[in-house]
Amino acid sequence: MRTVIAVVIMLVASLMVSGAAGGQIVPIDDEPGAEAPGLGDIVPRPEPGPAPEDAGDRGGWAQLLLGAAIMAGAAIFLVRLVRMADDAPPPDGVGP
């Protein structure tokens, strides 16, 4: 059961991180397209650069694959850690 909880927590955390990267500038006026004053210069617009052409470009398949590999490695580590904790004997003086 703990393994399932650990995997769910890891998936939720990865979705939260990936969702935070795709934020938008929220208008503060009733006018369509209005932005907060001064934020246009500080915060870049989403998709500001050219599309990736090579695997090593920002947003290219190699970068996305590396991110997926890191998340998978972290999930495997977390699952193994929880399983080791489940299999470990209880400390002296604890339990029946």
C-alpha cells in the first residue's frame, strides 16, 4: 500500500512541476489582452524563441527524454526506499 502511495505522490509532484512551467500572464484589467504593468519586460512570453531543430536544443527530444529519465529514476528510488522500510524489522521494544 505504501508503494502505491509513494508512486501517486511522485506522479502528483511531477504534474505540479510540469503545470507550473506552462503558466500564463493573467490580465488585471477588464480589457482583453491587458497585462500587468511592467511585467512584459521582466517575464518573457510563453514560447518566446524558435522551435527546437536539434536534439540538444532547449525543448528538444533529448532534453525531454532526460527529464523523463530523471523522474523515472526518482520514482524507482522512492519505491525501493519504501519497500526497504516495509521489509525492515521493527526496532527493539516496538510492536507485539
